[in-house]
Amino acid sequence: MTRSAPSSPKDPVKRRGAPVVERVLEVALEALAERGFQGLSVPEVAERAGLNKTSVYRRWPTKEALVAAALESALGHAAPLPDTGSLYEDLVVFAHTAVAFVTAPLGRAVMRTLLADADNPEVRAIADEMLAAQRSGPRVIFRRAQERGELDANADVTMALTVVAGAILHRSLIEQKSVSKDFIQRLVSLVVRGLGPAPKP
Amino acid sequence: MTRSAPSSPKDPVKRRGAPVVERVLEVALEALAERGFQGLSVPEVAERAGLNKTSVYRRWPTKEALVAAALESALGHAAPLPDTGSLYEDLVVFAHTAVAFVTAPLGRAVMRTLLADADNPEVRAIADEMLAAQRSGPRVIFRRAQERGELDANADVTMALTVVAGAILHRSLIEQKSVSKDFIQRLVSLVVRGLGPAPKP
Amino acid sequence: MTRSAPSSPKDPVKRRGAPVVERVLEVALEALAERGFQGLSVPEVAERAGLNKTSVYRRWPTKEALVAAALESALGHAAPLPDTGSLYEDLVVFAHTAVAFVTAPLGRAVMRTLLADADNPEVRAIADEMLAAQRSGPRVIFRRAQERGELDANADVTMALTVVAGAILHRSLIEQKSVSKDFIQRLVSLVVRGLGPAPKP
Amino acid sequence: MTRSAPSSPKDPVKRRGAPVVERVLEVALEALAERGFQGLSVPEVAERAGLNKTSVYRRWPTKEALVAAALESALGHAAPLPDTGSLYEDLVVFAHTAVAFVTAPLGRAVMRTLLADADNPEVRAIADEMLAAQRSGPRVIFRRAQERGELDANADVTMALTVVAGAILHRSLIEQKSVSKDFIQRLVSLVVRGLGPAPKP
DNA sequence: ACTTAACCGAGACGGTACGTCTGGTCTTTCG
DNA sequence: CGAAAGACCAGACGTACCGTCTCGGTTAAGT
């Protein structure tokens, strides 16, 4: 017996296909960002990836499966959480990563899917999961600020997150203006102030 | 005129002229909200409106023209601006109208178009225009607050608007949760506080 | 123009399509003769007929329906029965028409269908029907010969028909040789003699 | 064992495959009879023979080669010629072998190929050859009858053969009826009579 | 017994064609 | 004249099948 490669005892599938899979999913993600879910066509992805459409259909029988796989393959790239010792600084750094996410193909794809093509439950579920992952991290920022005493214990953290994310979203996708560093600073300023106690009249 | 038509209990909706146009544009708006721009098809609108697709094509030769007309027909329903004498109250009222807008078919259609189907410039222009109209009003709220001395003269009004709109947008479309009265109050609280001077440490 | 067109009291459908139908069926018959039933493809027929494949599919949803229609449209061209007063002469004339049938596209199509593609019952039925029609006529020839006393009353008429048809079939399709006038005469001679009483030893 | 021939430095063919080859060709013949030439697919033959399609393609690169090999492998099974001393009896026996041939898979395959799928010249040539072999034998029957004086020297022997073969062909393939013993007797009777002198009126 | 080389199984892949579906144009008829 | 009906074209889509290729694994021969 020629037991080769003990690390892969049996790998009947994807001996030839491994690089192909990556390429296709990458292309699918791009296309998803450009055209949205319903505008995406499997033949187009196949052509862009440089292989025959039948080969794509073989692996992912439906468009949903392809998109789900593409989204899933891009999961787990959580950005490292900032810890500068200052809520303001932390939030600025986090906002930048959020902007980067929304600007990159993956983020655009997720956003388009969430906003416009949320009909398919399978895809929707994955996109939701990605969004939750995206939101779970930053909560730590606020908790640390609370532990430092920089933030009140019952500050509306959830609202702050929604505000930061929503403002960036609105700015980049609705107003279609670039999210500048200045914008982020003004946004974070407003939020940090807003989380504090009411100003004296 | 076939008013009674006993042979057909279900009268074929609106047969000629002006009422037909209204019906079609109304249906087009609904479909736009449901399917988005690229998901909308002229034959489908025709069928839903109860007339032959050729009749629709006669009036609006392209899908763009139909959508543009539909959006345009829904313009000019600017909500009355609140003037309660309190920035907080004014913003709460405004936020409610914004939520109503985003919830209604027209608003959803505009949002979907802006977010996901912004490729066509003609349609995009109209949607932009609607958005600008939606934003022009509320600025008065802040100006009045500044005149009352309730708000600093160089407060970041633009940011405040973006934050309110963005948060509502994020809440309803991304998180897919209902925008409750409580949510709005907390949102406006945060924004009003954020517009004030920095809290004392 | 509103001319009610009394010249066409026919059904309201196929005003544009009437000539198209003929053309398609004609082409289908040709293709059937060339490629056989299973070798025939609807798109190919459409292209040869100069119209879009969807137009063909609209009228005949399946290949079977198209072939059935093509065969049916070619029915009813029964050749006039000869009546020369001589069994030999009658058979010679009839054999010539049989040869013409087998040589023409229609005949070849029927033969190919009967011989090679007899799997589909719908098509098979039509081809069978055509064959029966083709055989019903010639029996009269023998009956008249019997009435004239030229032929014995219990002569094996069915066998004679099978022999004439089979020999022509074998000659033209199996041996692939032309069916000459001389061949026909020798064939009929043999059959006529064979129908008579046994020769004296 | 087939002469292992140690002198042969290279014996690329059939070290392991000898029984496989037989099985494949046998199956191919069956499939040819069932589906005809153009309906036959190499993968299907492979599956029916219980081996992988690549194994079949390795030996016979094209469908034509496979069919040619299948037909060729079935050659040379000439039935022994009858010699009963009576033309009638000889012909009856011969007709039975002809019926057996046409009924068996091999015969049906040859017939289908000759009748319907005669496009490929290579295959066609082999089928023609088989047909010629099938016809060469029976001529002896007539020659012996002539030598016995039972048959006139210038009787139309070729026509008689065509008639017998054609009638059987027509009966079994066109009329799709079984070729009974009675049918054969009546057929031979007619032919034998037909070969004799014209009956006296 | 061990090596070697032909053979076989498995399945990914490109490619072609098919039949379906839908969108948009056009002609003809009806009211 | 406008609306209905629907034939028609165009093109994309997903499926099926074919034939090629490249891997491994196995079998049969030969030192």
C-alpha cells in the first residue's frame, strides 16, 4: 500500500479543483458586489473565472449555493480590535475598518445582499451571520471604556453602534460621498459626546 | 361603454386614458419596492395593472422611462415640518416621518434604487433629487434651534442629519428590526446630546 | 384597415403564420428523410425554415408533435389507381408509383421512421396509417383481376402485395440500386406467374 | 491460451482485456440493434458492459471504430446451405435462416445500419460486405435446381433472391408481423411458381 | 518476490446542443 | 385612434451528454 500524504488520508474530491474553487468564489464575490444577487448569473461567473459554465454548475447546482459558498469562504477575516486606551481613538480606528469593509468587494456584496436581495433565506442567513460577527467585536470597545470609567455603565451602546454603522452606510451608499478621515472624526465626536451625560442648559 | 358586462364579473381594471396611467405608475412603484430596479419587468407591471404589455410599452418605451415616471409621479408629498419649539421634539417628529417614508412603498423603492440599483443615471438622478428634497426640510429644524439659542451656531448639522437618517436606515433595512418609538427617542437623545458641548470629564 | 376580409372566413389565428407553418412542415419532412427521427432537432428545422426556434416550439411543443404534423400534412396524396384491364399492366403502374413514393422525401421519411425510429408510438401510429393507406388501394387491382377471371379467387393477394413492396424496398434501400423499369417488369412478371396455378412438371 | 509469444517485445493489445473485448462488442451489437447507429453512445455501451467509458474509448477511439469492430467480430457465421434435392424445400430452409438472421441482434443491427444509418462509409462498407456474404450462398440453391432440371436455365435468380429477402424484410420490419412458417411456405410457393414458365391462359 | 508497465476506475473538465423562459418589437384586429 | 392579442425575434439560462484528460489503484507479465 502506498499510503501517501498521511495528512490527507482520503481526498477524492478537489484534487484538481482546489485552485479552481478559490478562483470561482473570488469572482463570484466580485460579481455579487457589482450586480447584486439577482443580477448575478452563474455563466457570467464561470466565464470571468475562465472556466466552462458546466464546471461551475457541477460544484454549485444553484446560484444560491454558489453565493452562499462565496460568502462563507470570505468569513473569518475579523479585523483586530483596537485598544488605544481611549474610547474616541478606539472608535475612530473601528470606524476605519468598517469603512474598509463596506468599500471592499466582500463588504459591498454583503451590503447589497442585505439591502436589496434579502429574499433568499439561505443567502440571507449567511449575510446576517457575517453582520453579527462584524458587530460583536466593537462591543468590547465600549465595555472597556466602561471599565475605565470613561463611559457610563448604562450608556446606550447598541444605539451607538447602530449610529456609527448607519452614518457610514448612509454617507457612502446613499449620499455616495467618500468617507473621509474628517467625517469619521466628526462622527465619532458626536457619538462620544452623545453617550455622555446631557449637557447643562 | 361596457360598464356592466354581466358576462365578466371581474371587470378589467380601468380601461382607458388617465386612470390607466395612474394605475400603472402605482403598480410600478410597488414592483420597484419589491423587486428593485433590475428585478422589475415591464410585462410584469402590465399584467399587474391589468393591461397588455404593448399598451405599457407604447407610453413608456423603456423600463427606465417607466420607473422615472413612477418616481416622479410620487414626488412633492413633502411632509409638513414640525415646529414644537424644542429641538428634541422636532427631531422626534421628523424621525417619525422619515421612518414612515422608508416604510412606505415609495420610500422603499427609492432606497432600493439608491442602494442597489444605482447603475442607471437617469433613474439615479430622480432618486437623488427625491433624497435631497427629503433632506432639505429638516435643516430648518436645526436653524430654528440655533436661532432659539438651543444649539450652538457651528454645530455639525449635516452630520446630525446623516446620523439620524443612517441610524434609521440601518435599523430598518440592515438589522431588519422595527423602528420603535423608543428607538427614535433614544436616537434623538443621543444626537441632541452629541450636538452639544463636550461633557465635562 | 377595417376591411372585414370576406375572403378569409377562416379562424382568426395564424394570419401571419399560415405560410410559416407550411414552410416548417416541409422542412421538417426533408430533415426527417435526411436524419431520421432521432437525428432531427427542432432548432435545426427552425433555422432551415428561416425562423426562430421559439416560434417553432410555440406551435409544436415537442419533436413528436412536429413530426406528426409534418407527416400528417403530407397525407392524402393518394395516387390514382390504374385500371388498364390487365393485371400485369396495373401492377407495373402501381409499382412505379410505389417507387416514386419511396424515392420522394415523404416516402423516405416514412420508411426511415418505420424502419429505424419506430419507438415513439405517436409517430409510429401516423406512419402506420400512411402505410395502410398506401396498401389499401392496390388490393382493388387484384379484386378486379379476380372479377375478370384473370386471377384465381383464392390467390394469395396479401402475399403478392408484400412481395412487390418488399422487393422494391430491398432493391432501393438495401441493395441501394436504382429501381429500373426493367426491374419492375421482371418483378411483376414473377409475381403474376407466381399467383397463377402451379406449372406442369 | 493464445500463444503467449515471448518474442513479441510489445503486445499492447489484450493482455488483460481479451474477455472484456468480447463482452463490449457483444453489447455494442445489441445496442446497435436497439438504438441504431446514431442512437448508440459509447458511454452507454461501456455502462452496459460493466466498465468505465474511458476503458472503451481507449480501445476504440470513435463510435465508428467500435461499431465496425462489433460488426466485424460477428462475421463468418454463414449458415450451412441446405441441400434437400428440392428447390422448394431448399428455399424454405434458407428463408428460415434468413428470418433467424433478421431476428437476431446481429441481423437487426445490420439492417438498421443499412436502412437508416448508412451515413458513415466505413460502417456502411462492413454492413454491405455482410449482406453480400448473406446473398452469395443461396445462389447455389438455384444453380443446383437448374442442374437438376427443376428450374429453367435463364430463370431470374437474382430477382427471386430479392423477392424472398424483400418479402421477409417487409413482413418483419415494415408490417411488424411475425414471420410464421405458413408465411414462408406461401412465399416460397409463390416464388417457385413465379420462376417457372408462364401459366397457360 | 519484486519491479514494471499496461490496464482499469473515477471523475473533473471543455464543449456542443437542446429546450425553456422572458423581454421587447411588430403586425393585425377590435371597439 | 387606442387597446388587445399574440406572432415573432433575440438572447440567456440551466441541463444533458459526449469525448478528453489526469489522476490513483490494480492486475498481469518478466527479471
